[in-house]
Amino acid sequence: MKQRFTVRHGALDGVEAFLSVADHRSFRKAAAELAVTPSAISQAVRALEGRVGAALFIRTTRSVGLTEAGQRFLAHAKPAFQELVAASEAARELGQRPTGLLRLSAPRAVVPILLEPLIASFCRAYPQIEVEIAVSEKLVDLAAEGFDAGVRLGQFIDADMIAVRLTPPFPLAVVGSPEYLSASKPPERVADLRAHACLRMRRSDGSIAPWPFVDGDRAIEAAVSGPLIARDYQTLIGAAIHGLGLAQVPAPLASAPIADGRLQALLTPFAVTTPGVFLYYPARRQVLPKLRALIDHIKLRAREQGDS
């Protein structure tokens, strides 16, 4: 059975004063070291002795010595207090300069085309920061799972998050391979998808995502069917390249296979535009320097790419 520990309110009050008096064997020198009055040191020690329930010092007009209780208290309190000071310094360092472990949650698809070049330049600029990328298709609870920030499509980010743009808005592209389209007439209207094998995405909540489109000012959601359901876009793109069916994916992910002819873009007049990809983090959380450094780096790269 795990032992439970209870720290009484104010139990650490007076410990620093005690340790200083024990070190100098003088209330006056302890007061000078801590920049308070000797009376304040004496009151702090008396209050500590009252909580401990034993005298910690033997006081005479000429000297100050430790009682047996004081010696025992010193043996335990001094290393513990030093650990607290070290812990405070370690935490203060994270709050004062860019350092430490920066944990990011991101979907697999954005890592090779977006995060890899960004993180490579960031790590070169901030070698004192370690970056950990956890790949997950689900929308994780950043605070509960210990992440500093996440990367997601804008439409999936909650309104109470702060979002930093990583990409411009882009369309969702319907793509198919030449092999597949040689055996099936390419769709010309959204309704034509009923005659096609469509590769679908299962959302993190377990539902199958419909395919969104626009027809003029009218939004359309097409319920499609097909032989494959996946939980990430890269799997859908790979299956489409191998001729298994059509897939609807973010256009930047399909740009390379479209450019080299492995895929063809379809239904482009009906493509819906997404807000783009964003870095996001809780609005109520204090931004530590390590995360602020990443945000500033993202904005700097965006300005440089805009100027080029």
C-alpha cells in the first residue's frame, strides 16, 4: 500500500532562518545574510520550534548551539532545502530562457512536408531546446497529456485555443490514379461519386468523415462508400496511387504525386477550401520561453518565405 504524506500548512516557514542560524551559529549573522532583522529571525525560529514541538537551539549570551532535536532536524532539513532551491532554480531557468523539452502532438501527414523542415531549422537556431514530436491522428488533450502545443487543421481546433498559422488555406483535393481512371469514367459532378470506389477517413471520434464540397454558394456533404477506411491521409494517398479508388485529401499532401503523374486531381470546381494548418496551444496557459521561441521562429520563417 502506497504511503500517504501530509504537509501541514506553513510547515516550511522558518526553515531557511533555522538553517542560516545553524550555519553561522548566530542570529545576528543569519539576519544579515537574509536581509531581515534579528528579531524577525528569532520569531521565525520560535514559530518553527513551536510547530516541531521541541527546542532546536541552545541560546546563551555568548553562543548559539544546536540541541539534539536541532541536530536531527538539521540533518534532514538541510539536504531537503537544498533540493528545493535546486528545483526552484531549474523551474526558473525554464521560465527565463528558451531551454528544456518541447513536446508537440501532430498528425503523421504533416511531419515530412511541414514539421521536418521547420523543426530542423528550429533545432539549429535553438540547440538548447529538445523537441519531441508525438504522432497521433486523434485530438489529444494537450494539458492532460503533457504537450506544450499541437499541430492540426484549423477546422479541428477548439475556439478556446490560440492558433498560429503554419500554412495558407488550401483545398481538399479529390484524386485518383491513371490506372483507376482508365477503368472508371472520371467524375464530373459530385453526384457521380456514387458510382466510384471512395477511400474514406475514420475520425478520432470513430465516425466516418463525409466528403465536403461547394457548388457555388451551396455547401455539400457527400456520403461515399468504398473498399478502404483509414485513419490517416498518407494511407489514403498510398491506396489511391495503387489504384484502389478515389481519395479526398489536403491538396499539399497530394501535390507531389499529382506533379509526377501518379495521381490526377478531379472535381476541382467543387473543391472546398480549408483554413490551413496551425500550431495551437491553450489560451489560459502561460507561454514558456521554449514555446515562445518556436512561435517566433514560425513567424520569422513565414516573413522570410514571403520576402523570397
